[in-house]
Amino acid sequence: MHPETLVRDHTIYACVMGSRAFGLATDGSDTDRRGVFLAPTPLFWRFDKPPTHVEGPREEQFSWELERFCELALRANPNILECLHSPLVEQVDDTGRELLALREAFLSRRAHETFTRYALGQRKKLEADVRVHGAPRWKHAMHLLRLLASARDLLRTGRLTIDVGDAREPLLAVKRGEVSWPEVESRMTRLANEAEEATRHSPLPPEPDRHRVEDFLIRVRRASALQPDPYDEGVQRVVDARGVGQR
């Protein structure tokens, strides 16, 4: 089965991410689309397994197979967790709604480590830009501040909210280069310290609810296995068209 067919025919959840989901879109902002597809179970019985992710078919579109998506979400991958909480849902079926109902099961204090590690890597890149070019990539600086604030609030409240709300204008000022780099650095350090402090008293559990997620995955795999094998149907159509095996 062609990868794009998996996205077209088996997507269970699709949303818009990036600046539009964060409430930071301006004229000319891209529309970043993310999604989750459920590969038919019979495809896993073959030597050639279905892909764990697919780029396209639309521009700025990226989709994960459900199992891979769940694995990354259980590891508190920032991009994946935010995808589950996008306010801009474009497509969702019954299985997708079950996935969304599991959002809390993926959240844990692991988020502090993963968000912080990602933020540190991005900050080092910005610092390198300042050394080489005299200024950071301001758009990236804005998104890093947004991510750090999101992580802090998640650890404080146990809820992940990705729309920046009232912080929109201060963040866009950073994007426009209207805030000095030392001030941006100071904000980053403060947010990181606040996130660390929030971790000590966070209402989030230490670990995600892996068993609950796994039960969901097993259930949807079993249900898919009871459906007709799309590969066998395609082969049969070819056989019937060619008259192979007919006497």
C-alpha cells in the first residue's frame, strides 16, 4: 500500500500546528498540518511493514502511524504532546476521538526533562547564531520562549495549553527583533527555573499511564484485523481482471 494511501484513507486524527495553533500566526504564516493514521493490521503480517511516518501528500503535512505516535507521546515528546492538544482539529473519527480522550494518560513529569532538553538544544543554536551573526533567529527565539512557558504551565497545572493567549503581542515583539537578546536570555532562564520549581510540586504523575495506552492500541489493532485485508482485495481484483486461474 502506497504511503500516501495510508494518509488519505486511514487517518484517524489530523490537526493544524505551528503558529496558527499557537495563536502566533501573521500574514504569510504557513499552515503546518499533522496527523495520525492507523495502518491496517494485516499489513504488519508481511515482510514489508507499513511506514512509521509519512510526509505529505500536501505541503507542510506530516503524519505518524498510531503506534509510533503513542510511543513518542509516552516519552513526552513536545511536538507530539502539543499535536494532541491543538485547538485546530481538521479531521477525527471514532478511533481518533478515543485517542484524544487519552490525552491525560500521556502526561507526566517526564515532560520537564524532554521539554527542557529540547529547549536547551534550541538555545545553544540561538547562542551560536549570536556569536556568528551578532543576532539570533528571532522567530526561533519567540517559539523557544513559548515552549518554555508552555512547559512551566503544564508542570504547574497538569494541563497542556498551546494557544499563547495574552502572551501573543510580547512574543511577536521578540519575533520582530524589538526585544534585546540579553532580555530574551533572561526570560529563558527565568522560565526554565520556574519549570524546574514547578516540577517539585506538579500535580502530574511521575510516569504516563502506559497500560491504558497499550490497551487502547491492542483494541484498535484487533478491530482492524477483523476488517478485510486491503492488499488481498487488490490482488484479487488483478487476478479477476486477468483471468488468472480460470479454466
